[in-house]
Amino acid sequence: SAPRLPGGGVSPAARVFESATTTTTLIAAGAAWKYLDDGSNQGSSWRGVSYNDSAWQAGPAPLGYGDGDEATVVSYGPSASAKYITTYFRQEFQVADPKTFTSLLLKLVRDDGAVVFLNGQEMVRSNMPEGAINNQTLAAGSVGESAFLSYNIPTSALRVGRNVIAVEVHQSSIDSSDISFDLSLEGQQITGMPVPLNAAVQIKTRAKNGDTW
């Protein structure tokens, strides 16, 4: 029934619904990550949700070596003058209803460069060259990055249930002195929507133009 009275006021029988937007932390800074630090070329399958990373090691961020502030120290290989160029990281999180998210903010610490994937789709390329990359691709330049860089990423990449963030961090040279990685992901989420529509329905709405409904 119409929620407005003939004169335009709200009917005392009408129900008023209000939604709210809250910030949801999907991945916290300092979270534990799966990582692979053996210098191998993982191709592209490791970016996907179905990839089996059970053999990877795990440890909390920040991950890296060379700076002395790492929560988890990763390996650069057997030679300090010919270090592994690429280290791989994976993290998963759960989403009950992707449609409730209006925006996603990803914050990244990378030294030197990184490419970030969400459910297999590239979301962020930071200090990396354009085009195809592999485990031997060098970062675009050397940076001493310890601050978080912020990126807005599309909510359309989310899926119901298990979601996976996959990150490859690249060195700018084989004798680079350090590597650093940390990441957080927050979403703006609509809550308090109390009218579920579980079937095809027709909804009538009215708008006010000046004093006329």
C-alpha cells in the first residue's frame, strides 16, 4: 500500500527502512600468508581459486628479508649475488554476498614491484613493466617502500564463498638488498536491508517533483 497520505505526509501505517554502510576488513595488515620462495616459475594457475597451495609455507606479514623488521623471513636462494627475482603469496577470505559491497580498498606494501590478482583477475600492477610477466621479470625500478599504497578495486571481482588474493613480488635486480610485502583489503558494505526479494516481483515507486507526487 502507499506509504504516503493524500497530502504527502507519511502514513502512520507505513514502515520505514534504513540501510547503513559499514567497513568490513576482509584481510588485515599483518595477516598470515601462504608463500613460495623457491625461485620457481609458477605460470598463471597459482593465481586461481582452485589452486592447491597446501605445500606452500605460511607466516605473518610483513614478509621479506633485508630490512630487519620482518615478521616472516623468506628465502632469496643460495646466492646473495644471484637472488630469486619473484616470490609468490596467497591469502583467502570468505564473502557471503558480494552484492552488498559498494567499494573495495586494497592497501599494499611492495619492495620492489608487485602484481595483485583477485580470483585470478589482475587488479593492481605496481612498479612493474607492462605486458606479459614471468618469474624472471624485473621490477621497473628499485624502491625502499615501507608505507602502504592504496588502490580501489572493483567489487565485481568478488564471488560468493571463498575468494583468493594472489600476489607476486618482484625484485629490480638479482643482487637487491631486500624485499618487503604486506597487504590489507577493506570493503564498504551495505547492511540493514530488511526486504529480501526471492522471486520475480513488480515494484511501484513514486517520486516528488516540487509539490506534486
